[in-house]
Amino acid sequence: MPDPAPVRVALVGSGTLRHVPELVSPRCAAHGIQTAWYVAPYGQWQQEVINPASELYTFRPELTILVVSARELLSGLWTNPYGVTVEERRSAAEDAANRLSKMAQVAATWTSGLVLVHGLAVPTSSPLGLLESKQKFGWLETVRWINQRLQEEFRNDARVFLLDLDSVLSRSGKDAAFDDRLYYLADMELAPDAWSRLGDDYARYLLALRGRSRKCLVLDLDNTLWGGIVGEDGFDGIQLGATPPGNTFVAFQQELLALFERGVLLAVNSANNPDDALKVIREHPAMVLREPHFASMKINWEPKTENLRAIAEELNLGLDSLVYLDDEPAQRWLVSQQLPEVLVPELPPDPAGYARTLQRLVGLDAVSLTPEDRRRGAMYAQERSRREFRTQVRTLDEYLSQLQVQIRLREADRFSIPRLAQLTQRTNQFNLTLERYTESQLAEWLGDPRRRLYAIEVSDRFGDQGISGALSIERHDRWWDVPLWLLSCRVLGKGVEQSVLSVLAGWAKAGGVSELRVAYRPSEKNTPARRFLEACGVSLMRTDDSVQRWQLELAHVPAVPAHVTVTAE
């Protein structure tokens, strides 16, 4: 489902770029992202970047794409790279890398969004032909060196990313990606088809930027995670191992494991006998994925669509957070028709293509990787233990009383900022305003004397869930504003909401104020947040540009539940 507000994208660079949005936008729209574009005037990319009053910055881009060709950066070398000495080539490469790096950093300084820098496409030929590989700091090596230098420059900058253009164009062939005729006629280096394909790569950044990346891969088993049907072929008869075709399924599982390790959840939705399927998962020597890798497992004879709904509910995710992978075209069609929110990629008939399909899948990316991401799969496995424990006790009160919930509120610092920014991008259900913040935006709050930003850490008897929420307050003489409050769906319904609000109310009373003012932007996704605040007795003060301003008398705030221990710093 597309975002109601288009993502503002600025395109700045060398050559003719006016035609690019009409080539790229349809690909972004196909992935559910609407875009609004600003394209810098022809030949003015440097002036646009260095002038803080330029139209580039008044446009307020959420993503600025910097596209400068090797021909532009290395104009002196482009036509005759071996007409200079090795030292002069190296000096030219350093100047080019520094020039592009500084421009990217200036753009990041004057915008609050991300900056995406195109790397350089390495030429496919050399004036020296076969002797190119024998040259010291040769022509092709010069271009590769610039790309490597840019990668090193941007590695620790959370807001500047390098697009590996050379690899992107190589997928379909670099010769086809460049159109010499269009270059000489209109200064258009890349062919229209190449720009169109780049739309898929841009969409990966835009989905992550808007918090729209999918969170969970739901997997069929037979002929998807292994070859054959375990109920018919038996444990020893399925295809999974070092020889073909079993090795293709091992490769697919290895790709899935890589996604798991960067925070993508895995789940199972299979029409199967549970004992047969679980025996393979638990005991087959060639299985890469084991039971702890799966946040939810629905192995039964229920309709796949009902299982998907149950998985979403169990994991406290929206259906639009799910991707469903199934080898059967009929099942894929049925799910896509009945649950259009679920992304259902087409798998090739030959399982040898499964791993590559997963590598090319748009919608699973993030713009940062935190310790919580790396532990997400394990944390959802802990959640399965919580659910199993819940079935063993008679009442909710008994469950909560034995859960041993502990909350720690601590002031944010530069180490917690990446996780807090990520939470604003990914959290929907208990996110009062649904505002998406970058790391640099939140970092600015740390130096504001009137504002406090807190990280909310949660743990219980089953494990540490890490930073699971964010809270910000702005202090005024008679009231405090709460511009940001969000909690991960994993910690909802355990008293965390009440506890945080109670602590906040205690701080406010100690500060001599009697009310909190909370900003809330209504959405279908954050209804749980509204219901909680309504239960606390909020009253609507006014509405400004679709943002509701609510007032909460401190006398109405609930106390910290008896089963929760809170530490506030």
C-alpha cells in the first residue's frame, strides 16, 4: 500500500537528468513508494550543493542522489589516461575522490535526509588492451581505487551511502547500460533501461527510509526449504544436501540465514504433518535452519491464508510486514488475491534460482544495523517461550506476576541514537506521531537544554529485549510536551506502557507542572496507542495539520503495575 505522502527525492549530478524521474518513478511505485522529484539544473550540480539557499535545499529532500560520472570527475584522464605519469594519475584520483566526498558531506550538512552517492562505473576497455593488467595504477585500477576510497570515506557516516553502480550495471551488462548515441546527442550516459532498473535499487533505500521494509519471511517447506514432499518421500527421501538438486535448497537456506542474522524474521507456513516436518527441521544433517530460527511455525492443514493471518497476529505485525515464499504458483496466486497486503514474489520453476531471487528481493533492507537487529531472531524465539508459558498459567494476572518485567529508562547518548532512529523508522502500532527521524536529527536533541530524549530498555525472565522504545519530552513552565513516544510491539500488553507513563508523570510533578501534552497523528496502524491514551483520560485540545494535540491531567495517570520494576536514570 503506497504512502499517502510521496517521498521527496532530489537528483543532482552531471549530464542530462531531467528525464530520469519518469523512468524511475514507475519502478518505485511498483514497490509501493510514491515519489516527488527535484532535478538540479543542467550543469549546476556543484553550485546547487554548495549554496545553502539553493532550490535543492528549499525542496527539503528526504533522499538526495548524487550522480557524477567518471567522465566528469576525471575529464583530464578520460580521453588519454596514459598521457600522464603514474603519480599524476594517482593525484587525479585523489582529487576526484575528495571532490565527490566533500560534496556529499556538504549535502548531508544542509539536509536532514539521506545522501546516496553513485559510485563510478569501471570502464569495460582500456587504451592498452591486453596490457592493462600489467600497468602500475592503471586506468581501470584508478576508477576502482576511487570507489574504494569513497566507500572508506562514507563507511562511518550514518547518512551518506555509496551505491555500487558498477555492480548494479553489471547485472544486466555494462555495454547495454550505456548509450553512446544518447551521450553524444544529449549528454545522457545511461540508457533508459538502465535508469529504469535503478528504480528498484532506489526503492530499497526509500522503503527503509519510510519504515516500510518487510519484517518477516514466511516460508513453505516442501519443495521450498527442501526438495520433495516429506510426507510422501520420507525423511531419507527428500532432496537436501551436498549433491544436486539438494544443494540448491542448502544455498537457499544459507541466504535465509544471512537475512535472519541481520534481523529479518523467519516463519513457517506449511501444509504438512507436524511430526514429519519437525523431524526434518530438528534432525536432518543438511538443514541450515533449525527450530530456533523461526519466530512462528504453522505446520497444519489449515488454509495458507488463515495461517498467514495467525502468524501476523502472533508476531504482532501487520500483514504488510510479511513476505510469503511458496513454490506452488496456485498458492502464490491465492495468497496474493486474498491477502494483497502480503508480498508474494514469484519463485522460478528451478530451485537453483531461489537464492538469487532472494538476493534481488526489494523490501527487506534497513539503513542501519544495531545489536538489537542481530538479536531479533533470538528475541522472537524468546517470545515463543513466553507464549508457551502463557498457556501453562490460568490467568493473565498470574502470567504477568511471574514474568518479572524490568524497565530501564536512561538518557539517550551517541551509542543509543542509531537504535532510537531505527525504531522511529520501523515502529507503527505504538508510535504516537509516526514521525520518522534520522540519526542526525535525534543527535541534535542531545544538546537541547529544554528537551530530553530517553531510551527504554525492557527485559524479563525469558531474556533481554534491548532498547524497545523511545521517549522525548520538552519542558515548559506549566506543562510538558511529549513529541515522541514509541514502543516496540514486542513489549506491548505487559505493563510497559503504564509504567513509562507513570514515571513520566512523576517527573512532571517533581518539575512543578500538572499536565502533559501529547501529539498524536491518527492512522490505521497506530490505533493501539490511541486506545491506551484514551483509557488514561486524555482530552483533545486542538488539531494542527492532521496532528491532534491531547491534554492529560497527571491525576489520571495509572501507577506502575505491581509486576513491573522500573529503574530511571
